[in-house]
Amino acid sequence: MILLGVNIDHCATLRQARYRDSAGGQVEPDPVALAERAERAGADGITVHLREDRRHIQDRDVWRLKESCATRLNLEMACTEAMTEFALNLGPQAVCIVPENRAEVTTEGGLDVVGGRERVEACVAAMNRAGIEASLFIGPDEEQVRLAADIGAPVVELHTGAYANAYATPGRRAEFERLREAAELAHGLGIKVNAGHGINYVNIAEVRTLPHLNELNIGHSILSRAVFTGIEEAVREMKARMNP
Ligand code: PXP
């Protein structure tokens, strides 16, 4: 069975749109309450990205989720000393190390493990020592996958954004093939294979056929559907499409 990590960042995006400077009172919607409902509907984990600019998820959300999460908390984080320290203090079950660029709307590219080897290696080593499962969010690129294995990362999350963007174009086949090859390679090197970014209720029919998939992390499309159906129905429907 492929596991589903529900990324709830955009629940906080909606809250921040109105209550950025609020000190309390009727502050809505609450990402922690959403996470509880997503778990009740079958989410296998809750994913949040504590960005350096704190544009959506706030520190307090993450600490509250640490207390309330009944499944697995996966913290997406930039590879910085401050975030490494935060994660070690928090002690989530998992972290996903992502690149972070202040101007981007969402995480746009994969991590450059080759270019930033020393920093990434130190962060992975710290997580391994603390018993926190670290994954590296990388493009489906042979060199990045091999280096992830070399530096001792137990998991990679393959960036499915290029595939999702190419979905309605002739480039889709090639992008899918890149993901397939990267998944085979990672698995062969003893690394767990997760994937995420741009996965929706349509492309999931193909994404789910990638080999060796452990977990998919999905945010935007589930939260978008939840606006119409509620989060429980949105989670149940995605899980049914992932594991028909
Ligand atoms: N995985 C990672 C590492 C991400 O950064 C994101 C986007 O925040 C996602 C998965 C989820 O992407 P989407 O919101 O497009 O489903």
C-alpha cells in the first residue's frame, strides 16, 4: 500500500491571509484541527513546511502538531543550522530537506545535494543520530540519487513537479521515465522512495504506477478539493485512487 502524507500548509496560508498579526481570538482555519480530521479519514502522516519567512505554517503550529499528531509528523525544512536545531528540539518522526528560495510561491526545484554536499551531509547525519528519518527532496537525477545514498540518507522524495507540469504535453512520457529510473535506482541503493509535488486526482492514476513507492506527499490538490467536499472526503478519495 502506498502511504499518503497530507501537506496542510495551505490551511495556514488561508489563516495568514486574514490573521497574520493576530494575537488570539477567533483565528481560523486551524491547521491542527484539519490535521486531526485528515488523520481520521485515513492520512498516514501530516506534512508541514516551516519556511524561513513563516509565510504559512508558524512555529506554534508545528509544536501543537507534535503533541496532537496521531500518525507521523513530517517536517519539511531548509538545510540551515537554525532549522536543523529546530528539528532536533522538536523531534518529529521525519524531516524532508528541501531547497528554499524566498521568492518562490512553493518549492520549485529539487535540492542540489551535489552542490551543497557538506551541509546536507551534516544535517542528515544529525537526523540519523537523533533517530529522525530524513528524506532529501530531489529531482529524478542519477547523480543526486547516488549522492543521497553516499551521504547516508535513508529516504528520497522524488520531485514530481516537472512531470506534473508536462502532464498534458508530449514531454510527459520522458518525465515519467526519469521518475521511474530514479525510483529503481534509489530502491537498488537501499533507499526508500517517496514522491511529491503537483500530484492531483488525475495524474495519480499514473504516478501510483511508479515502482517501489513508499509514500506520496500531497497538498495543493487535496486542500483545493477539500474546499468543496471537506477534508475527510478529499483524503478518502485520494487514498482510494492511490490504492485502488
Ligand atoms: N513535497 C514537498 C517536498 C513539497 O515541498 C511540496 C510543496 O510544499 C509537496 C510535496 C506538496 O506539493 P503539492 O502542494 O503540489 O501537492
